[in-house]
Amino acid sequence: MSRDLVLTQPQIRPRWLSLVEDPPTQLEPEALTPRSPEPLRVETPNPNVARRPLSLDTRRDASRRALADPSSQLRRAQTEQQLISRNGNNKSKDGNTNAAQVASPELVWSTAEKQLPAWDLNQDGFLSRSELEKVAQDPKVKGLDAAVLMSLLSNLDEIQALSNDEYGFENDGITGKDLGELRKLGDKAELNQKVVGTAGWGLQKSQTSTDLFDQDGPNYDAVKQGSLGSCEFLSAAVALAKRDPEAIKKMISDNGDGSYTVRFPGSKDPIRVTLSDAELGRAATAGKDGRWISVLEKAYGQFMNQRALLPSDSPQLATESQPGRLAMKALTGREGDQDILGPVTTNLATTRKKLTEAMQDGRLVTAGIAKELITKGTDGLPANHQYTVLNYDPKTDQITLRNPWGGGELRDANGKPRDGKNDGVFTMSLTDFYARFNDVVYETRAPRQKRQ
């Protein structure tokens, strides 16, 4: 379509105007220029160089990866649907709509249609990502409204493309026509399963324990990642909660007014945190174990946002795509040391030695799988994702890891967890680990831990 046609459609905003009014939430070079179809790029492996891409700091975790991998997002949505369908009550204790009710697609559709005019802050007919992010921080948006809002935000790219109501790319936001097309798809459509499942899961999370910690908390195995791309931070936080749960407790204070104060060892200044229902809906959760991980996650986002060249519209978004070594710096006061695995960069023998020393020292360790550019793994492990290293046993040469999803692990030929339990924890040989994973991040030693 030529640019001349813009003059014949004045009611539709060109993309450049959208960028001025709703600037990108992340500093991405591709957001500053018109997009065009990318040519197919095929990389030929070279045995003389590292076999893995090195630009790991720009990775996205499951939530961003799911936009390009609908099957992955659908599996998570179906899991969420199964979880919320187990709740047989129609009302929570305070009489509000609960997660089981949100399993009704009609309720989700009608709520979105009803609230669209109110959430469209500039009243231009397009519900943009920037507007959704701003509304999500409003503590007055509660319960079902908040859950549906976060579902729209999580699935925005797909929903806004449903109707041809923009000039050029469908990227200015969700319109009434888009919601009408969403309804027409029916409740069996994959997109509606994701939209409804995400809303139900978000509402369920916002209605869990309001306590900061459970009596026995914090428990590292209770952590489950939400729809934010915060796996680098969560994998490090899980490692710390396993090593020293008291350190987590000392970081967070409940102010008694719905806010919390977080003091990261790697930050000089305390951070005040509040969480709206919408933010809880997409945050990481520890379920009945308390809200500690949700609070820490947002505090880390605020911590990174304060240091960003272009701060995000939402502090939660600032948790995404941050290097794991910076997460370790915030949580412990000591930066992480990242090794890229490969014959030229870090070989297997070196990895074995460094893992052994890190486990002996009790240091935090995480590991990541980079984005798969050519072929996808068939072992069930999500790529473009960071994991916690729970243990390495040099006697058996076995390494144990945990996916911050609280699920998603090694699977057999039938698609079932190899260990029989889909809790995100799995063990594999170090040789297999080295062939599958792309980087390892080690917490640096404290001065007293330096070896001779």
C-alpha cells in the first residue's frame, strides 16, 4: 500500500504518529523505523567457533517467546484453565467474582467491551500498550476488570491484528472491531483459550494470600513465574531463597498500609512497592506461601527502571531481559560472572570445575538456553529462558535445575516428565546439560571465599 493512501484515510493513524504518542516501552532499535518483512536467515554451524549466539542479554523469557510460539503459550493457557476449573465456588469469601467464573468466555468478552472506552485514555479508539500499562498501575482497577485488562495486555499483539482497521501494520492497539472479531472466533479458538485462561489465572493470583510470608516461608519451590519476562531475576531469587530464606525475609518490610519497603543488598536506597490487582495478575507468585516474590519482582523492576536511559511505562516491564549478573548484584551485593558455553569460550572441563567450586562455596548459579534460531529442541525445555541450578554432584556428574515456571522440564518421547512429576525440577548429566544449555551465571565470591 502506497503512502498516498494515507490522505484518503484520515481517521486511521499512520504508524509514525503512534510512535510519537505511544513510545515503545523498551529501547529497541527496530521500534524506531518502519517494519518490513525480514528475509529468511539461515546460519551454518562452524565447528571452529562457539556454537551458540552470544547476545544473551537481549533474550526474552517465556512470555515474550510465546508471541512467536503460539503452541507454547497455548500449553500454558490450557494448564491455567485446568487449574482454575478445579475451583467449584462461584464467589470468593468477599463475594467477588472468582477464577472459576472467569472461565466463561462471555464474561471476559463483555468485560473487555464494556471497559474499552474507559481504558482508552486519549479516546482515539485504539487501546494501546502504553495505555494498558498505565491503567494496570491504578489501584482502583480491581478483581475481574484487572484480570481482563492484564489478559488483553498479555495477548495484545494477536488481538489487535484480528481486524483490518489500521493503515499498514496492525500495531496501534485494540479496537472495538478487534474485540468483535475475538468474540466471533468462539470459545474453542486457541486465542480465546489463551485470553480466558490468562484472565482466570490472573484473578486467582490476585485473590491468594495477602500475607507477605507464610509461617514456613519463604519456600523457593513455591515460586512460579507470571507473564513477565523476568526469568533472569526469578532464577537468581529462587537460588537465594534456597540458600538463605532469612536473607529474603530481611529484605522486605510490610509497612502496614498496603505498601512494602525492599532493601536490596546491591542498592543503597530503600524501594517502596505497591501492587495493584492488575500487577498481581501478571506478577510471579508464591501462592499460599505469601506475596514476597511478587513484591521482590516489582522492586527489582523499579530498581532497574531508575537506572534506565528510557524508563518503561511500567516498572514491572523493567524486569524483562535484564542480565542475570545484575539480578545477582541486586540480591547479594555481588555481581554474577557469566560463562558462554562452547569449545572456544568455556569448555566442558572448565564448566565442571567451576560448578563444583560454586556448589562447595554455596554460591548462586543460574543457567540459560538461548533462542533457537534454526531448530527447536524436543526435550520439553523452553528456550530463551533462564533456570536455577539447584545442585551439581561431581561424583555422578549430574546437575539438577529448576524452571521458574514451576513446570516445563525434561520430557520423554510421550511428552511426559521424565521424573514423573511436572514441578519444574529435573536432573540431567552434565554432558547433556553442556550440549543443551548456552550460558551459566555464577555469583562471584565474597572476599572471605577467595581461594588460594
